[in-house]
Amino acid sequence: MSDFIWVEKYRPDKIDDCILPTSIKKTFQGFVDAGEIPNMLLSGPPGIGKTTVAKALCKELGVDYYVINGSDEGRFLDTVRTNAKNFASTVSLTSDSKHKVIIIDEADNTTSDVQLLLRASIEEFSSNCRFIFTCNYKNKIIEPLHSRCSVVEFSIKGKEKVKIAGLFFKRLQQILDLENISYDPPVLAEIINNHFPDWRRVLNECQRYSASGEIDLAEIRGNNMQEILSTIHFGSDPSNHKYMGGSHYLSQDDNLNEKFHTISLIWEEDSLKFFLNDDISVFEVTKSQIGFDENYPFNEVFYLILNVAVGGNFVGNYIENDDLCSFDDLANCSDNKRLLIDWVLYETL
């Protein structure tokens, strides 16, 4: 999977290859030159490169490292205690470095109890292990942990914004050339401008537009519960977005908020077929209908996302607040305001 996701595939392994402001790059290059990694707290906005720099530093120095995600397993005290202790208390058999490193990614999403445990772990395993914490909001890190780390602020100011954006643009061109993907430079500039300095988002957006499509299995509008729509989206870049789809109308007595219905997709190499209740065809499209001049994305690796969207302009008219359920009073939400998903089945035919 790492060979498919560009953020992982093109993640730098050396500090010099990371896109950073000059002062920040000098700081980390100093750690490389000294051959030492201190306990650190890396703070800055999402996607700016904190985790990439932490991993690159470890790789360049040949240090064994272990990543704990603060938004996932990092929220559980027993899990962190067990995993951190098992890694930090042992000696590396594959590295000559005298220290291992534990990277706590998104540390600002860990609980206070977990942070207190990690503060104690810094002291307990000081002879064998270093800790690198990344966070978006350093004020969510407790002071006893904060004070035991060297703090590096990831921020891009003044004239460096233009320089960093230029480096983003050049790196993006190199990646697209390596992937044999044609592109329009003004479109790349627009993506960078829209998401700067979130390099991860920039890369994900480019990959999404160039190498994949979107399959909307079922779209149901709250102002018309008798209609179900199925749609596919594709195109070589944001300026070339295209879509195709179909719809089916149900009777008033059989509408989508009165009964459960089965919505299915038969996904074959050269076609996509959408069905309602197994036998009603909603939409069908073949590879040849999309056109041979288009990048056909639907034979690539795909993510499955279960998404319920509320709002936007797809409905076509404004929804009064009385037509929506209050999150604080879901128990009293009437059935005609609910959309229930009973089960999801995936089969390989």
C-alpha cells in the first residue's frame, strides 16, 4: 500500500530532502551532524512535515524507531504503557545507535493520563530511548512533558512562503513526471495556493485527481426521498472534472425513509453496474463509454469511505432547521428524518 500512496512513496529519507524553512532545516541538520537526537516536541499545522522530519531524522542516523498514533492507540493508557515499554526497554540488534526513538504522532490528541505516563517514560528510559512528539496545538501538551523536550515550531513566515511554495511546485512536477502523468502548471499552482502549507493535502489532492476516481454508490436528497442516484466522477485534473450517473424513482409507499432497501454495485474490470433491491438497474457504465482518451481509474486500488453528507447545495434548496434532527435530542428524532444503514457487505466474485 505504501507504494500506492504518494505521501508514503515519496516521503524523504534525509533531512536535506525535506521541504523546510532554512532555520528549521539547519536545526535538524545539526542533529544529524552531531549524531544525536534529543527529546523533542514538534509543533505546527497539519501536513507541514513534522512526522516526515521525525522519520527522516531517524532513518538518516540509522536509528530504530516506533510510531504511536495519538489519535488511535495513543489514547489508551494500557496500550501505550505496554508498547512503549516493550520497545524502549530493549536493546536494538539492527542499529549501532545508542538510542532508540519513539515517535508520538498527533500527541495533542492523547489524554492527560497518557501524557503523564510518557513524561515518566522519558525519565525511566533515558539511557536507551528518546521521544519525539508531534502536535498541531502545543497548548494541549501538559507542562511537565513540554518542559522535558526541545520545542521546534514549524512555521513559514514572510518571504519564505514564496520560496517554500516554489519548492512545493518543483517537487510536485518531479513526482508527476515520475508517475508519467501530464499536468497543467497553472492547475498545480492553484492546488498549492489553496492548501499551502499542507504539503500532505497538496499531494493527496493531486493523486486523487490524477490517479483515481470517485464512486458514489447512492446519493439521497432529503427533499426527495423517492429518488436514488448513483454517480461516478473522473478526470485527469481539477479543471477536467467529469461525471456520469443515473437515477431511479420509487413509489410514495416505498420511499427511502419508509423501508430498508438494498443498494449494490457489481464492479468488474470493464464496467460498473449499480442496482437497487438486486433487480432494479439504477446506472451502468463501461470503460469504453468513459472514453479511451481518459485515464480510467476504476481498476486501481480504492478506498472505501462510508459517508453521510449533510448540507451543501446538492439538495437544490435551503433546508429549514426544523427539518433536521438535533444532535442533543436524537431520541426524539422522528423516523422520517432518519437515514439508517443496517449492514454493509463486500464480496469478491
